[in-house]
Amino acid sequence: MEKKIFTVTEITKYLKDILAQDPLVNDIWISGEISNFHHHSSGHMYFTLKDQNSAISAIMFKGYNSQLKFQLEDGLKVIAHGYISIYEPRGTYQFYIDSMEPAGKGALYLAFEQLKEKLEKEGLFDPVHKNKIPLLPKKIGIVTSPTGAAIRDILSVIQRRFPNISLLIVPTLVQGEMACEQLVKGIEYLNSRGDIDLIILSRGGGSIEDLWPFNEENLARAIYNSSVPVISGIGHETDFTIADFVADLRAPTPSAAAELAISSRLELEKRIENSRERLSYAIGNKIREYRKRLEGLMERRVFARPEELFSKEIQQLDDLSRRLEWSMEKELNSRKEEFQFLNGKLESLSPLKTLARGYSISSLQGKIIDSIDEVEIGQEIQIRVKDGQIKGKVLNKMPAEQEF
């Protein structure tokens, strides 16, 4: 018999055609655990689905995996839908997946837990990053549906508690695929205005699917980055969303969010009155306390005779004054004696005393003449005697050895 020989390509194509005609492998659900997960830069996901005994290569193209609400990772048990075919270049069969859900958990619930864990690790829930809610904001921005029950509840509470407060409603969708984007833009718009003191992010109750826009990462980061404090009032008291964890304050319901946003006028007036009464009472007590202390001080002897406070100092001042007078008198007498002694000594050496004994002083032009060489014959000179002056004229001069 003549041998029938096939190429590898022919056999691979033949087997691929067989699989393509089998209804079981063309519409099949497979459960398994993800391993060797790789998210390619093209957007496609490549991984292995395995159980205790076997494994199958799997691929999920970008157009399908972009619809996933949760993140794939190694070790995650899933249920996947798709078809099985052969990848001809390698001749291997693989599972082409078009949808997937977590095994044992809903996809939305798993996505919620994954995002919550991620943002918590990043610190978006940390109280240290939360803004302080103002006691009485001047203007409140409300991001919600303009036709839902939430806005009616909020307006009802505000009208009752503080009707003259300023409100700005930013209408948005609160469910559906477009809701998250509108909610983010609403928060960003209110932050850009500069006149908003507080933001309320709200909607009524619903299923996890209805509330899902409030579990999106983009909205969580918009709340975290808001410089204006945000109060979340989403769903019912038992409903928790990612937005609640990131918000600066979580209210269990939209009505509660409005109550937390503003204080009742009556409550404020009551608090002011109570503070006024406590202040008045405290001031009165202090006045009575100081008056009693003052009366006690006034009864002391020192206030009746205040001079006694300085009796010692007064006596010391008198002693010092007497000592000063004595010292000054002693010093003055000593100076007088010294003056008289010096005056007597001065008088004994005075030229006037010499003149009184019959001597005279001759001078030429104010200069005392003490030598014959200092005058010339014919010059006029002055002669000082004890009782006046004599003007004379030099007629002759001779040395002391000679006589006239």
C-alpha cells in the first residue's frame, strides 16, 4: 500500500478543524487556578489554568479583559468561559477566554476587596490625610442626581435646620458606566471654584451594581485629592463603598450627610447661650474671689500703717544722713586748716612782703630787670615799691664792684 504522508501543518490544521466542529469545546466553562500570569504590553493576558492534575494554556484578549471588574493574579481561582483551539505555530492547544468570574465570590465583590486593599496600603484611608469639616460652611456643593431621592432628603434637612445657607447642586449620573466620570468631574469643578467650603457626595440605596460607580478608583483618587472637605452619604446605613473610606467623613445616609454638614441654628444658639452663662458665672466667681482676697489684705496691719514697711530703711537713711554731715564737716575743717597753712606760706614768699621791707622791683616793658646788661642809658624803666610805681630813666649803669 502507498503511504499517506501528512505535513505537520496539515495535521495541526486537521485537528484544529475537528475542535472547531465540536460544540462542547466551542462553548465551555472551565474552573481552575491561575498561574504564570502575564499581562502583556499589548493589553492581552497570558496565563495557565490548572488543577491538581492538569494544566491548560489560556489567553484573554484585550477587548475582553478590559471588561473585568477585578484583577487577575497568580493563585486566584476562577471560572472562565470561552473555546478551545490549537495555536498552529506551536501546535499546542489553548483556551481562548471571553469572560471570567471569581470562583466562590462575585466579580464585583472581589474587585471591591482588591481595590480597598490597594488604596488602604497607599494610605488613602489614613485619618491623618482627612480634612476637617467646617462647623458652619458658607456654601455647600452637592454632587448627586438632581432627580433622585437623595437630593430631596438633603434639601429637606437643610431647609429645616438652616434655610439660609447657600447651596450649589452639580447634577450627575449616579449609576451606570458614565456615572464615575461625571462624579469625578463634579468634584473637580467644585474644587476649582474657590467659594465652596464643603462637598456632599450622595445617592440613595441600591444593589452593589447600582452603587458600583462609587467603588471606582478614579473617584476615590478625586476625593483624596480634593482640597475641599468631602462628606459621603451613599446608600443605606449598611452600604459601604470605597468612596466612604476615602471621604473626610462618612454619613450612613444622604439625610445624615446633610445633618453632619450643618449645625441646627437652635443648637448653635443654645451652645452660645450656655457658653455665655458659663463665662458669666466664671467671671463672677473670679471677681468674688479677688474681692475676698483684697478685703483680707486691707485688714492687715501693713495697710493700716504702711510706713512700718520702711521703718528700717528710714532709720538707716537718718544714720547715713548724720554720718554724711559729720564727714562733710570734718572734711571742711581739714580743708580750712590746709588752706590757712598754704596761705601763710604763700604770703611769706610773696614779693609784696619783700617790698614792704623797703625793697623795690625794676622792670623794662613788663620784664623784670635783674642785670645791668638788660638796659641801656636813656631808657625809661618802671620801679615797683610797696605803695605804688615810679617811672624813671637810666642815667648811668656800672658793675657791682664799682660805686657811684
